[in-house]
Amino acid sequence: MLTVGVVSLDTKNSAALLAMLQQTGLVQPIPQWDLMAGDGPKTASAVPDVVLVEIGRDVKTPLEFAARLHRLNPAVCTIAISGYQEPSPDLLMQAMRAGVREFLSPPVDPMIVREMLERLVKQKGVPQAETEKLIVVGGAKGGVGTTTVSVNIAVQLARTSGKRVVLIDFGRPLGHCALLLDLESRFSFRAAVESLDRLDSHLFSGLLASHKSGVQVLAGASNADDWDRMSPASLARVVNVAQSSFDYVVVDLGCNSSSEWAPVLRLARQIILVTETNVTGLWSLERQITMFRSMGVDSSRLRLVINRWHRPDDEALQAFEKRIKLQIFERLPNDYKAVSRAVNMGAELSRGQNDQLVQKFRSIAEQLTGVHTPAAEPKRGNFLGLFSGKG
Ligand SMILES: Nc1ncnc2c1ncn2[C@@H]1O[C@H](COP(=O)(O)OP(=O)(O)O)[C@@H](O)[C@H]1O
Ligand SMILES: [Mg+2]
């Protein structure tokens, strides 16, 4: 991840800039400097990769600060934001002398800043795994098990990797993730979008519900009207704030996948597509894959999961794999008892269940992260029947 610093004479503005930066999904939160107190890095290595300098009525103080950082470390990428005036040629000249590389005028679109940062990430050769944490789970159609898969992958990711995992529910019209995990949530993605002007990782963490597995959940819609005026571009900014403070972000996209969701889909390191083996499911999935490809999503990011799989399905599935030129990633058995018990009775009662499904979810989590936990690990009826907090 890139490190970033924010410089402004106005603490309210600098908090908004920090939030905007976190919404690019490519930076780590770091402290802001108080110019009045003479704060700031003292050595070259303490200078972050990117510095955002807000130029207000006082032009001189922030530019002098920028120049000082540039002298300490000429590799710093300084972006100036001029809130009060169209930058005059004179101001541009002064900024250039202070090492400013880009000049932006508010309101600053985080996605434009993201593009700048993406170029920087490439130049610096930051490993991809560090910047891409998003796993999107989408369904060929409703009812194929998208939410079941999302929730269980999130739980197994938290268990097998021990990393911080957040599950975001974009199921439409209603979201069921919190319900499946037996969590009460006071906020949904809607609250996050409504506070986008100041949504940083701190505010974001206050909107989450915590599951005992360690998974944090940003709940979905509890009323279909929650989707009113929600744009996928705003939701992508929420996802990015999640990426800036979690190791893995799992999104239950339901069967929303359409090209309108490109701002979210293009952030994903993997897109898991869930279907059942029936004519309507496979047909819908094929249409979706065609759409993803036409949007420029690389096939290497797609992972096909067949839910409620039975051995006799394999003949049809082989033909399907050939037609879409994509291998099936995982087959999940039909286990009505385990799944419905987990849903109806809550985690504790699910212990001792047949854990074949759980093993499958664990295996998916391991393959997604490349982290392998020895098979000997928790044997005790880790059923988790799916969602249990007990391992
Ligand atoms: N592998 C499975 N075996 C048995 N039942 C399942 C399985 N996967 C999902 N289900 C059940 O199917 C129903 C739909 O699952 P859900 O995850 O809500 O689908 P979606 O999110 O695609 O609408 C739920 O009742 C769920 O418990
Ligand atoms: Mg669902």
C-alpha cells in the first residue's frame, strides 16, 4: 500500500481529504500534520509516497512545507488542491518549484485520484496482492446460494488466515448476510454512502456489526427503498474505505451483476460466480460471463462455484466448461440439513454436523488467499454448520 500524508491549515478540510484518499482504496491511513505546530517528517524515509497539500488563502505556508518535503525526498508525489481560487499561472509556477506534480480543484473525485495513484503503484512496483483485497460473490440468479457462499467464505477467510475480514452486503432488494450470521445491525451501506463526504476508516468501523468469527459486517438493505439513488460509483468508494482498513473485503453482490457495477467489479481480485446446474442458472451465468468479458474483466479473475452439486451433473458441467472456456473452481454439495440448521437455529446448535461443506468453504478461502492451514486443524465438530463462531 502507498503511504500518504495530508497537509492543510484547516483540520476539517484535512479530515475530508483523508477520507477522500481512503476512498481511493490505495492508501494506508497515516497521521495528518499540523502545519501551525511545525509538525512533519524529519528524514527522507519518513516522507510518505504521496502528499496532498491543500492550498487555502495562505499559499505560502503549505507550499513551503511541500518544498521542504521535496528536498528531504525528491521521490515524493505531491498533489496540490486549491480550494479558494483557480490556480493563476503565478501560483502554478510556485507550486512547480515546490515539487507539486498535480493540481486539482475541488470537489475532488476519489476515482480520479485513484487513477493517479494506480500509475504510482505501477511505477513503484507495489505487489498486486497488497492493493487488491476485494472478493466479489455474485449469483447467476436469485436463490442459487450467493449469500450462503459469501457468508461462509468470509467466515473461513477470517479463520484460516487470521486476518481482518469485512463482509459487505449489496444483496438486492434486501440483504440477508447479517440475518444469516444472527447479527443485529444498526447501519447499512446506505449510512456509509450518506456520509461519503467524511467517510474514513474510523467512521466506517462504527457502522459495522461484529461476528464472533472475527468477520465484521456492513449490513445490506432492510427495506427495498434503501436502494433509492444508490450509485455503484458511490458504493465503490465505500468498498475502497473497507480495503484501506481490512485485509479482505467480501462483497455479496446478489445477482446485481450488470455493467453498471463496473466501478465495483474492476476493483475485485476475484469474482466468484455461483450457480446451480439447471438450464436457467447455466444460461444466466453464461450471459454474465460474456458481459464480464466484454467489460474487460480478465477471465483469470473469475471463479465458478457450482452449488448443490450432484455427481450426475458432471456431464452437463463438462460441456458447459468447454463452451465458456472456463474451469469450474469448486463444487458444493447439497446439504439441506446443515444449511437450514445453521440458518434456523444459530451457530451453537450446528456443531457435530457433517462438515463436508465447511471443508469446501475452507478450501475456497485457502485458494483465494494462498494461505494453507494443515488439515489436522480444529477437528472438533467444526461444522460450523456454516456460520458458527466456534471453530
Ligand atoms: N449447498 C446448499 N445445500 C442446501 N441448501 C442450500 C445450499 N446453499 C444454499 N442453500 C439454501 O438455499 C436458499 C437460498 O440460499 P441463499 O444463499 O439465500 O441464496 P441467494 O443469496 O442466491 O438468494 C437458502 O434457504 C439456503 O439455506
Ligand atoms: Mg442473497
